[in-house]
Amino acid sequence: MAASIPSTRSSSQTPLWIYLHFPLLPLEMLYCDDTPGPAVLLDQRQSRLHLCNDKAKDRGLKQGMAIATACSLCPEVQIFSRQKHRESQQLEALAIWAGKFSAQICLQPEDGLLLEIASMLHYFQGLKVLQQQLQQQLTRFGFSIQWATGHTPLAARLLARNGTFIGQNKNQHLARLGQLPTDCLELDEKSSERLIGMGFFQLQQLLSVPRNELASRLGPELVNKIDRIIGQQADPLCYFELPLHFSRQLDLSHEVENSEALLFPLRRMLGGLEGYLHSRQLRTQQLTLTLVKRGSAADHQHDYHKVDNQPFGKRNFNNHRAGNSSINGRGQRVTVKHHNGEHRAEAWLELWRLRIERLTIKQPVIALRLEASHFREKENRNHNLFIQENPEEPPAHLLSRLQTRLGESSLHRLALVADHRPEKSWKTLSLNQQLLQQSTHQEKIKSRTEEKPGRPNWLLEKPQPLQAHQLTQQNITIETGPERIVSGWWDETPIRRDYYIARWPDGRLGWLYRDDKGMWFVHGWFG
């Protein structure tokens, strides 16, 4: 499981927290696409409805309703079985994603995250921008959200679970907290009934009673909780710690045979990757997606550092893969690379969309595993207010897209070879192969530029014969030369040539040579 560390927030900073409450997380994490129809989640007894999405509520379905009644009211409803043992892992996956927005994150089982944002407001240029980016990301993932800020962690949690509220300072939070019903303070049932029986219906009524009297009548535990809500008493926290390596697994609750259906769950996994890379200030050059097939293995591992179970599916009464998956991680492996490294989820999703278009699924897929490798440090660009950034696509993105669409072996780059023969002085390398050492490479480039005469940029694949009388008939003028090249005596392709630079009447500049037999050839053209 993920480790945690004690809170170390500076006391000199005005505290501000934001709580993300996912009221439908156990249901929405099971969706198979971003446009689900009416859907419900069953309770632990598999007999009644536990959660309903908005489309199901519009059809008259509600919590506690029997399955038979729900199906009669809405025959096309999608029914999911609760997978409670995986909800904590989904919450941890969201915590990794939230690393993009805060360096201090606390898990709030079963359906919430607590983020310290006071230290991040300057980075995001205010609370409004931070809120907009959170909303944009969560909308893409398909999760419903209620959030609230608070000057204490517990205040943010209680306000978020009672509805969305964004306040800028302590006074606004206290005013809203005072309106909270006492049965929303997350007390045990007996204490809530006792408060209502004594006439305490809102938190502000409790705050108006002297603390000593409140402690004597209701006990010190209630007073301590109220003090933690309003900030009179410290609230110790344990922060979530990112795993050392990014390797996430997602179990599917239905078999996938169409490659296009992989994009929605992959989007959620890439969102976690973006948060992880942002927190580590890294970018990755390679992602490997393993399509795990049924019957390909033995024991299914539930280690958080290696596994991220985020099941999703359609109608699922029996939950046949709730906890006994037969997976060892072997399956069809697909790799996508980025030429210069990338950390943004949208950029990687575009590459995966291109790759999945060419993907053929050989057997039904029951799980996905995403692994990142080949990390590089994230680039920190200095922004100039007076220089407009170039909106054009960086060359690395274009190369990565072409390589993903056409295949790794379709793109090449040129490299120098230590050989005087022009046709053997270069070779092609794939984009992933290493060039010569930087010092040696620069020395060769420098020596080539200092050579007299120069070399053409366009070398013909095969030299074209040129008759001697054509030199005079076409008024071809020799401008420089000869430059003798004698090489290759150690192998089967020796040469002995005299090279010249000549100009044609129309202005073209060519590279000619005469071999040891007196034959003339055109070997290249200057730009």
C-alpha cells in the first residue's frame, strides 16, 4: 500500500484546504464509456439500489429500491455490483492524479481527497483558475464532484459533503459552517439524536454555548471535534506519498474485443500518469500497455505500487471478476514512444489514439496495465511577457505522431561515417538509436565545413554518366577542382576519382568526378 508521512505544513502560512467529494465514485468508476445511460449500483446484499446516477433518478429510480422495481421502471438500466475492496485503490489513483494540483494530499476514505492549496494559489494565479482546471480534468474522467474550501481540513470535508462551496477566507467558512445541520457533523447516530432532542439543529447553536457547559452536558469528544472544525485545535494529518515507479493495472469488468473501447479507461490511467510526472518533475519517453487476456496466468497481485484496479463495465449481476482474477500480467504488449519525452495526458492520448487505430486485439481483453519508462527531467521554460510563444507544434511531437502512425521503422535520421568515399560517408539510424558521441560528432561536422571545396547537400543515389563532349556542348564551366579521393583499397569497392564543382548555363551547381578510366559522372547537386 502507499506510505504516508506526518503533516509538516508551515504555521506561518494562512491555511486553506479544498476537499474533493466524489458522491458517485463507486458507481462511476465502473462506467465503460463517457456517455453512460441510466446506471445503478447494488448494495452489499445485491438486493437493493445503493447509488443511482442522474439519468436513473430521472426515470424514478432511487436509493433503497428493489431490483425488480427498478427494472420495471427502467428496463435498459445498467446494474453494477459494488466492488468495495477496489474503491480504495481507485481513490489512490485519483490521489496520484491530484499531485498535479497539490504537493500535500490526504486520502479521505471512502470517497474523498483533501488537498492543501494555500501554497499553490500563486502557482495557479488564484483560486478561480485552480477550480476551473480541476473541473475540466474531472469532467474528462467522468466523475461527479462536490468540493469546498475550508480554513481547516475538517471544515473543508464537512462543507464539501454538504454541497459545493468556495470561500476565500476564514470568516466566510465560519459563516457557512454555522448553517450546517448537526446531523451533518459526522457524529454517531446516538449523539446526533441526542443533539436534536436537546434542540440543537445547527452548528451555530452549539458555537453559541460556552465550551465548559457544552463539555459537561455533551462530553469532551464533541467539544474537541468542534474545535478541530473551527480551527481552535490542531488536526493531525497523514499525507499520501507517491510510489517510486509508475505501473498501474486496471481490471475490466467485461471483456473488450474492440480496440476503440480501450480509449476511455486509458484516458483515466493517463490522467494519473500526468499527476505523477508533474509531482516528480519528469517526462517520459515510452509507455507500454499490456492487454491482459483471459486464462493467461495465475495469481492476481493487489500491490498498490503495481496494481490499479479501476473496473468498469455494463450490466454485471454476478461480478465474476470481483476478487478472483486469474492474471499474471502476460498478454499482448503495445508500446508508444515520444521522441523528446512528454508529461501531458492529452499529448499521450493523441499518440495512443493513433496507435490503437492500427491495433488488432487477438483475444478478448480483461485487464490493462500501463507502465512508464525512459524518464527525463521536465523542461522549465522561462516565459517572457514581451515575446509571444510560437504556437506551432514542436518537432518532437510531429516526429512522435508520424512514428506512431507509420511505425518505428518508417522514420530515419542521418549520421556520419568515418569514410572518405561520399556514398559511404553516411548512414541511416532509427529515431531511437544513439548518434555518435557528441564531441566526435561535432568534430566531424566542423571538419566537413572547413573542407575545400564544399560538399553538396543532395547526393545522387547512383552517379549519372556524363559524356566528355557534353561538357563543351552544354557550356558547363569547371569552377573548382580537382579534388582527388583514393579510398576503399581495403574492401571490394575501391575508388580513384577527381572531383570538380561545375556550373551549368541555367545556374545549377553540380559535383562532378572523373574516374581512373577517364569517364565523367554527376554525383550531386548544390542547393
